[in-house]
Amino acid sequence: MNGVTVDLMSGREDREEILRNLNTLLGIRAGTQPVDRELGISWECLDLAPEAAEAVLMVELEQKIRKYEPRAELMEAEMERLDDGTLQVHVHCAGREEE
């Protein structure tokens, strides 16, 4: 795993705060936070075949973003295998309409 990049398409005033929260959420490994073991992303799916890994990761990302940053909506996630064998994940979100 090389890293995660997050893109947030939004004209919301709180765009920077949402983006910061998404980067924090996606930068934490699930199970490592004593107060909330669900916080973060489980990267266990990376042991699966690439097609299955992407599907499992999409579900995980969608659930976690909905729970921890409901102002954002997952639009797409792409997994890119780099020449050195590491993985880069690109996450594209949109801001939800303010209620």
C-alpha cells in the first residue's frame, strides 16, 4: 500500500473541513483506535484478487464515509498498482447537499 489520495468535488463552505476529515478517516487503519475500533479502513481486502479487492474496498469506503463524514458521498475509488508493486488508491467524493 503506497497511499490514498482524496478528491472532493464540492462548492460547500466547509469543503476543507470535509476533505481533512476524509483524509484522516482513510489514513487510519481500522481497529487501531481504542475509543472506536471501527474508525478507519480495513485493508485486508488487499489480499484478495484485484477485482474482488476493488469491490470489497468500495463497500468499505461507502459505509465508512456515510458513517463518519455524512457530508460527503463516495463517487468512485480507483486502485492503481505502481511499478514498484505498491498500491495507490484514488478516492473521489462529492459534497452532499446541505439540509
